[in-house]
Amino acid sequence: MNGETPMVKALGIDPGTRSFDLCGLENGRAVFEEVIDTLEVAKKPDSLIKAIEKALPVDLITGPSGYGVELTYLKDLNIDELENWYLTYILLLKKKHLQEALRQGNIGIMVYSAMTKTALEMKRRNWPVCYIPGVIHLPTVPKHRKINKMDIGTADKMCIAVLGVYDQSREYGVEYSQVSFILVEMGFGYNAIIGVENGRIVDGIGGTTGGPGFLTAGALDFELVQLVEKWEKADVFSGGGSIVSGRINPEEMIKNLKEDEKCTVAWKAMLESIVKGVSSIKVSVPKPKEILISGRLTRIEGVEEELRSKLSAFAPIRRIGWVKGAKKVKEAAQGYAIVADGLAGGPFKELIEWMKIKEAKGTALDYIYHPKGVKASEKLKSAYRFK
């Protein structure tokens, strides 16, 4: 970052399972932070619009990007087709399934509805918004690691890895090309493990391709998938540590490890899946400089210590550093803001160019090869053809 860089104001919006976090950057420093309970956004989508208004004017906003898509600017989307585009490619959801889930009162789907309504409102207001890729869209991830996958790290997880590249470069005074780490992100709903080599994302394990998160079941036995037959989008948000332990939040689960066997079993499953995930990502990043940890669950008392105990055999462990000025918004929101800043030509331009975020292509539906999967993705894409 140098004095000749133009002054840029950028805003990132992270649509978390527990909270929506907004981070505004100016000259590479956090100058705006807002945290809104996800339940509030689900019930009152206008609360997110009001929060964004507080940060305006800005040069660019990275909007809630869900599963991710190649860099797409809201100004280039027709408002009459925006809802179908957003549901199809950002949320991987059919409108009829959205309506069915809304009738059932599913909170996760209510959030999806709020995100869609927010996109439409931002379009009406002509705000400078773009949508960004997830891990699977990046050209730095070899195609053979994408086969029959849609989520190897959603847009928010990709953004945390961007923050990680910046942080390690800053921490050790090295070029982006010398950065190497494995990111362990433990959020309220999903976990993710991302591999970074030479300052670029090269592999990832997303929330439904790895082990269980607190809300999500993670990878399911294909025999179970066949046995159940009918699955709905709302099922993605169930079957994880919360169901196994019978606890409504991770703090309760971890607090009761010694007294409740169900909590112990749930936590062991979650923790062991992280260890196995890091071990598998080492195939792609054989000599990481360190393992960076982030996420809401890692801030619960005792969790960081346990991660250090289990993962230190692989590489040194360090909590990911935050951007200057940030005090309360999650890592993903900071990463979203860094991406917005870099795309708008701000201090993080070199970082975003190095990580080839502008060169990301396609959608999360592009790497399905199983015949039935191809058929399902084609049905979904029939609502809106991507370019």
C-alpha cells in the first residue's frame, strides 16, 4: 500500500448463519462496522438496507454472494430477471422450493428470502454492488479438485482466505507469493478448511463436503441419500452438532461436555473432522507455514486450546489477524471488504489481482458429472441461463 493509491471507500457484507456483518474500509482501514442478528434480517429485510445506508457513499459493495459466482456487477443484471438469477446461482434454490420452505417458517430459508429481497432493493436504488466467487470458481484451484462438487468453500470462506493472505504477508513481511497456510474456519453453521499455496487458494473443503458443523450434517453416506429419497433445501441446515447434542447453541454444547455424553459425541465428531480435513488438505499444501484459525466457534472458551493441541503436529497454529481498525465484525466481513476495496482499485488491488479473483469463471453448477446430478443442475439452471 502506498501513498499514490487512490482513496477508495468499500463495503463488504457477510451473510452469516448467526449474524450479518458489514465492514467498511477507507484507505485500507476499517472505518465502519455493523452487526445485525440474522433472525432480524430474516424477519425484516429492510434492516439490512438501513444498515448499508449508514455506510454510504461508497465506491463498491460486495453483496451477500452465497455459493458464489464469477465476478458479476448488479448494474449489468436486468431487474426483471434478477430474482431468478440470484436464487439459481447465488443460493442454488428454486423459487417454488423457497416458497414451500417459507410456508414452513424455516429460518435458514427466511434468510435466503431476505438476501434476495435485498438484492432487488439495491438494484432499485442503483447502488454499486457486485457479487463474487467462491473457492470452486477460482482458476487457481485445479479442475480435478472440483469434480461433482458445488461447495468447496462458499464466497464468505473465500473471503476469509483473502484476509489470511493479507494477514500472513503483513505478519511476516513477505510477498503474497510467499504466503502458505491452511485455514480452519468454524462458523455457527458451517465449517471449512481452505488450502493456500504461494498466496493463492488451491483447494478447499466446504460445509457439506467435510465433517459436521454445529448446524450442518456435513458429508452424508450416499446409501442414506438413496434411502431417504426426498430432500429439501432446509435439510442442509440440520443434522450437525446441534441435533446430535440436543443443544441450541455451541456454547451450551461445549459447556456440557463433561456432563452430557451427547455433547461429547457431537464435539468429538466435529473436532476430529477438522483434524482429518487439515490432514487431507496437506496433500495440496504439503508444507504450510502455519494453520490459521477463525470463526465464531473458535472464540468459545477452550476451543482454541483444543485446536492447538490437535493441529500443532501439522504446523504452527495462529489466530488470523484482522484489518486495521476492525473491532467487532467477523473475519468474513473483513475479507468481503478487502475484495471490494481491491476491485475498486484501492490499496488491496494488488492482492485481489494476485489471487486471480477477477479471473474466476462460471457457477457452482459447472463441475457436476454424475448423470443424475447433471440432470438436476440443468433443471435448476432452466430458471435462468447464465450468460
